[in-house]
Amino acid sequence: MSLPFLLEIGTEEIPDWMIEGALGDLRKGFFETTGNESTVDATPRRLVLRATGLIERQPDVVQKVSGPAVNAPEAAVAGFARKQGVTAAELEKQDGKYVVMKRVAGRTTKQILAEGLPEIIGKIYFPKTMYWTGKNGLRFIRPIRWIVALLGDDVVPLEIGGVEAGNVSSGHRILGARQIPVTITDFEQKLRDNFVILSAEERQQRILSATGRGQDEDLLKTLVYLTEYPTVISGSFDPEYLKLPAEVLVTVMKHHQKYFAVYENGRLTNRFLAVTNTDGDPDGLIRRGNERVLRARFNDAQFFWETDQKKKLADRVADLAHVTFQAKLGSYLEKSRRIEALAAELGGDGAAVRAAHLSKADLTTEMVKEFTELQGVVGGLYAQAQGEPEDVWTAIYDHYKPVSMEDSIPRNRGGQLVSIADKFDTLRGCFGIGLIPTGSKDPFALRRAAQGIVKILVEGKLRLPIRKLLNSDAKLEEFFLDRIRYYFKDIRGFKYDEVNAILASGWDDLVDVEERLIAIQAVRPTEDFEPLAASFKRIQNILKQAQFTGNGGAIDTALLEPGPESDLYHEFQNVRGRLANLPYRPALESIASLRPKVDLFFDKVLVNAQDPQIRQNRLTLLQTLLAEFSTIADFSEIVTNT
Amino acid sequence: MDSYQEIIFKLKKYWSDRGCIIQEPYDLEVGAGTMTPETFLRVLGPKPYRVAYVQPSRRPADGRYGENPNRLYKHMQLQVILKPSPADVIDQYLGSLTAIGIDLKKHDIKFEEDNWESPTLGAWGVGWQVMLDGLEITQFTYFQQCGGIDLDLVPAELTYGLERLTAFLQLKDSVYDIEWAPGVSYRDVRFADELQFSVYNFEMADVGMLWKLFELHEGEAGRLLGEFRALRKGPGIRNGPENRVPGPYVGIERFPLLPAYEHVLKCSHLFNTLDARGAISVTERVAVIARVRKLAVGMAEAWMAQQYAGELVEAAQ
């Protein structure tokens, strides 16, 4: 007989952003214990797992127990039989030994679950856990308050953190009943009757049906997991506030109040949508409450805006002397001076240098102190309001970009250069005083900074000499190389061995790296490429084995044997002559075209010739070939099947 | 419509009915109700405790000269400690909102993750900010550590922002407009000290004097904690045939740790004032916080030793 199963872990409100990860762990743990697939659902107050088709008990197994040898003394045989609970006559003989075939009853699934579930639940990973039953008690994300564990009609007996499993669930905190007896069949409906929509998908639909599609995905997900019964209400604010920059209004609504901003024809309106955890707002009390909170927030923002305007950004730069960037790296005034110098050094024009000069001044404004996530943006807006040219204010506005790998890079050259200068300065400074990220510890977000530089250089087509900008700091170079690899491999999807091959031939100019990668990716599938790569690896091995360092000798053509050796040499000369003016792709194709000659060489010619002079000359030939053709990529890094 | 003070009466009554001692505010400047001994020291150790009190909380940097409708130099918190936290703690909390006239069925209440940490106290916990129609009205924290010590019983700490809550209930846009008592506004009662303390903290406080006071209080707290430690190590204090046998200590309960803690609190407030005055650079900040933290952690440890010496010895045996 096959049985359905239901587990509901009833908790106090779980942080919305941790819920999906927890469900994944729960599902995985269940599969590992039972071998059954399951479906999982959650609200802030419950993690639910449901499965069907569980067997009632594991099949019985027959276990062989070996005893004494067949020629053992009778007493020993009798003792074995007694111990196994059979008569000596019932013993069987196998391979010269007495054995008993014992039938072991399979364990019931109920037993397995009763023992396994506490462990499965305990293994759910949460970024920050708590204890609540007392020191050394169970740790979980928030206190567990009830557990429903049903296998068919039976409760699976188990206890976690002092809570015994049963068949009683609980409804919405305000609108539902506290104690709801459930069965597997009526569980979801009973929850619904008590104002809990179990399915996240359905809650999302319920929100979107009121707000319309195209809402901010992150905020939507947060609200889906912040509510059990989401109901959207619409509110408005005084249109006067629309005089404030949309960026500020949207930040207040979205980040601080978790409201959806409302646009019409791409323009922000004086309306907002709030997602409540209720079944409605017939008296408008909730709307009015939210409107009042928003008004207070906007008032603050307006006050900050007006106060901040009393002192121009340019006049605020000096105040940065009092804002510490990092204890050993000095103030933001010093940092902005360095950014300014670096932006100029990178080829920035007057506008870029001006933007660099003003870039950090907004850190002294009330607006940024209150809405730190708007740093840069506020500076840009203030610069615009204070009459700075467009090139300048947009560069300030954009200079923290890209804030993630999904984010776009600064829109113009000036912004790109200021952004790069700022990030290089942070990286150099931190590495210089030993603040190097380890594991998950990266308080100055150096990985993000380096990643941002890589993205800007490549996507902004900026040919800047990175290694020089890294001060030739070995640790910083290694750190950077990791970021470059990550970018091309994980973000851009190039194969890891191609990335390794290209980077091994130099990475000072990332635009060039990208061009070489695109070329190698295109040439990779061609017939000659991988075999040639294998030959290059072979050449490298031969040179290594011979401990050949080249000693600067040139190829002596007189020593070349006619046939494959001389052919290879002439072909090599041909290709070399052509390469200089070719773009990467045809260049790689030309190199790949050497393959037949290389193959023939290895086939017919003995590199380790008796005559040391000839041997030396052959090694020189191979080494020259390798060196000449490794400027685009180090082919020996290519992983081949041959 | 209930006045501000009426709301406070009702909340105190509500928690009194649920077994809380109703304490009066601690008579020293603190930044939050958490810092008073009724929370900071009482949450330590294995003894259950329930207490509620209003604590005026001073945050010099939040002063706005009485001009900002929502921000105050000194605001009032209702601090509730339920140690250990009962299983129905959230229902009890929601009941307190009903008790002050909030019909929860007509409002939107959400528990949004908000973990609390106080670097100066070596204390942290996890919990939520409780949002009522988009307004944060309470900080709800399950304490996990205090003074660097794992807590034996996990207390729930409920901190109500009384001005906000009242403004919400009285439908006021500014805390200064809330009615404190019939016919008396919050402005009537508090405006002058908001204005004058803002002027003092931001413009006139004598930085040299504040530093001097800080050092004096730090010195005194450090001296007392040092003497306490010496007492625990020294001969003659222990019961028992040999000095190396651990406690229980004789006469240790007389040692003035509570006064030592007041000096720690003074340090904390002086630090906040110096900070508001702009006298502490970011670099110094970290170092000064570490100094206060060292005292707070030393205090928690000493308090455990003093109050629970007997239990600790029993537990060790």
C-alpha cells in the first residue's frame, strides 16, 4: 500500500529571503532519507513538504549469518545455533561453514520518518540561527511552535525542540483560528479557510492581479514571503513631493516602505501600492496609516534636500577631511584627490577630472547619511541642480556602477574612468595594508570592486594597462586574475580551458583578451585545432624533459634534414610571416594549419638525435615555434581528448 | 482617544497582569532600555524574570532642535523582558496592542526580520521590527548573548516606541502634537529640552570636559572591576579548606558591582555625546567602542560570578 505524507513545520516569522533555500534543503533531506520526491511550499510561518507514494514499510531482507566451520567441535556449533535462536538441525552449510539465513523485517516508513525528520529539519541551513529553549538547545531560524507530520491518517511520532508532532495546524495570526485539525486531504483548503494561501505562486498571482505585471522582482518575492494572505491596497501622496527626484521617492517607497511605485507612461505618479497581510481595508485605515508614514518619510527627504542645497558640492569637498575612508588609508578627501589624479592619468578629460573631484562630496550630505544606498546618485543629482555640465553630473551619478554583475556600467567615458579610478584606489590601498579578502570575509567589497573594473574595461572597450595599474602587486594580480577568470567563465560563458589558454598569453589588456577568446572559441571546433593543441603540449613536454632553455641560439637551417623537418621549418616561416597582419581568428586558423606538418615531423623525425648539434637545433626549432605561436594563447592549456 | 499617559498606563497594566514587575525608569542617562541593569544584568544567569518599565532613552545624535516631527534626542521606550520567553509570546504581544485599542483585524501587522546588536554591550539577538500599517512600532528581540555571555534562558525583549505608537493611535503627523494628558501636548512637556539639549550636544558641549569625564568614569569602572577580579583570586575569600577549591565566596555579594556598572553607563552616554558633537573620528570610534565594550563584558562576567557563584560551582560539580 502506498501512502501520502505531509510535514508542516510551524514557526514564528522566518526572514523572507531565507525561505526558498530552506525549502530546497528540506526537499533534499527528505529525498536522501526516503528516496521519495516531494513538493514544498512555504509562508513566513510554515515550511511544508508533501509527498505521495511512500511505501508502508521497507521490504524484508534475508541476512546471512556465518558461524563456525563445518568441522568445528559440536559444542561450538550448538552454541552458535543457540545464539541465533535456531536448532542445530536448522543450520545450513555454505562454503565450509555453518550459516543461518535470517529474515529481517523491513522498517516501517513511519519509524524511518520519526527518526529521520528531526535530523532533516536540523540540517536545514539558515545564515543566522537562534536558540530559544535554553542554552545548548535546538537551533533554528526562529522558534518552532507546532508540527504537523502525517503519514496517511497517522501522526508520525516525533518531537523537535519540545514540540510534539500532531495533526493540528494554525491559521493566519489575526484572521485565522489558532488550532486547526487537518488531514492530508483537507490541509490546504483548511489553511485557505483560515486566511493562509500556502502556494507562493498563488500569492504572487494574487499580488500581480492587483498591481499588474512588470513589478520589481526582488520586492515582489519579498512580499510573497512576508505575507500569508496578501491583499494590495492603493494609496497616494501629495503631488508636491514629485518635485523631489524620482530616485529618492522610489528608494523611500521601495527600500524603506516596501511599496511598489506607480508609473504612468514611464513617469512616476503620486500613487503607491502596498501589499498587506490582510483580507482588505474596508475603512481605509491601513491606507491612511501607510500614507501618514510615507508623508513623514518624504518630509524628511524634502528637508534633507533643502538643507543640503545650502552648501554646494564643490564647497563640501573640503569637509571630506573629516570623513574617514579607512583608518590607515586616510580620509575621503585624500581618497578623492587620488581618484582625481588617477582619472587624469587614465586619460580622463576635464569633465571626468571634475567629476572625480566632486565624486565623494555627497557623503557629507544629510540625504546620503539617511539613504546610504543613494550615494553617488545624490551627488549626481545635486551636481545637476547646481549647474554642473551633463558630462560631469552623470559621471558622478554613475560612478558606483556596476553594483552587481547584472548592473550596467557607467553610461559615458567619464563615469567609467571615475568608477575605475575609485575602485583601483580602494583595491590598491586595501591590499597595500594587508586588507585582503579571505573566504566570505570581504568587508570592503573588494571582489565586487575588481569585478566592476573588469566589466567596465571589457564592456566599455577600455584598453588600459591593468598590471601597471595594479602596482605590480603580486597578491593583487592573483586576486584580479581570479576575477577576470570568473567574469569570462561564469558571466560570459567561455570554456575554462580557453580562458586559461588566453590568460596565460597575457591579460594586460582585457579588450584584447576578449578578442582572443572570441577567436579561439570560433576556431576551437575546427578539425586541426585540438590535435595541434595536443602537439603543443607534446612540444612543451619534450622541452621540459630536455631541460631545454634555448641558450639564445638561432635555428641553423643548414642542419635541418630535408623532408618533414625542413618542411615544418619552411611552413613555420610562412605562417609566421603571415601572422603579423592578421586578426586573431585567421591567425589562429593559420597556426592550426600547421598541424599536418607538425604531425609528420613527430612521426618521422627523432628529436633526440645522436648528434648533439642536430638535437640542439631541433629543440631550438620546437622552442621557437612554441614561443612564436603562444602570443595569442597558450595552447597547452587546452584540454583535449587526444 | 487615549492620551499618551493613558496608553502607558494600559500597557503597564497589561504586562503587570502577565506577571511583570513594573519598574520605574532607571535614573541615569541611557541610550536604550536594554542598557539598564533591569535588562542587561537580569537577562544573565538561570533565574526567570519578568519586568516592564518606561525608559527615557537619550540619543544625542538624533536631536533635531525640536524641528523634526519624528526624531527626538530623548524618546520613551516601554521595555518588556520576559525571561524565559513563553511559547505564546507573540500572541501576548499582540494582546497588548489590542489592550491599547488597536483592532488588529482592521490593521496590517507584519514581522520583518531585524536583528539587534550592540557592539558596546557585547550583546545581540535576533528578531523583528513589528510593522503596523507600514510604521515600525516595536522592536522584538530574542536575546542570545549579553556581555559576550551565552544566555541560559532566552528572554524576549519587547521595546515599544511610545511616541510613535501614540502618534499612530492619535492620528498625529508630529510627535509634538500628540496629547500627553488631556489638554497638554507633547510639545508643552518636552519641546524645551529637545531644543536645549540639541544646542548643547551639537554646539556647546565642552569636548575636553567630556573626554575628561569619560576617562574618570572609565577609570573608576575599571578600578572596581579589577578589584573584584583580585578578590576572586585572592586568599581568604573562599570557603573551604584550601584556597584552590573554587567558591562559594564569602562576602562577595557586598562588592559594589552595581555602582561599577553605573560608571560603565556613564561612559556609554559620554561617548554618544562626544559622537554627536563630532569629536570622535571614525578611527577613534572603533577604539572607544572597544573600551566601553571591554568594561561591559567585564561587568557581565563579574555579575555572573557574584550572583551565581553557588550555582556555577554546583554546575561544575
